Amino acid sequence: MAVRIRLTRVGSKKNPIYRVVVADSRSPRDGRYIEIVGRYNPQTDPSTIDLDEAKIKDWLAKGAQPSEPVSRLIKAAIPDLAVGNG
């Protein structure tokens, strides 16, 4: 099972709010996920990035690959954590 750390949209129409989730790469964007590891709100100024550092490090150690947007979020929120693009 290829596991990815990616964004899933939970906001209403024209109100994007995202959860950072760990999911099987074959599941749909807003579909089934394994665990919620953070949230992201791009509408606030500055954008709200709330990530659980311990969970993310644990999933990266298990081999989960972050998507490109999530890699950028991790670099912004946790600068000391080195993350390669998916």
C-alpha cells in the first residue's frame, strides 16, 4: 500500500479549508484516509498551518510520501524537518 501525506478539502463552497491527512494513494482526494495529522486554512492572513510534528515524523519514518503542497507546508511550519518532494 502506497501511503501519501496530502490535503483533503473540508470547507464549503468558495471557503477552502484543508485537513492534512495520511491516505492510501489510490483513494480519492476527499475520500477515505488513515489519520488526520494537521489542518491548513489559506484564508487567514497569514495562513494558518497547524501540524502534529510527532505524527508527521512517525509517518515519514514509516515511508509515507508527502505531496508537493504538503511538502511546502511542512517546510514552512517545521523548518528543521528535511522533506523531499513526493
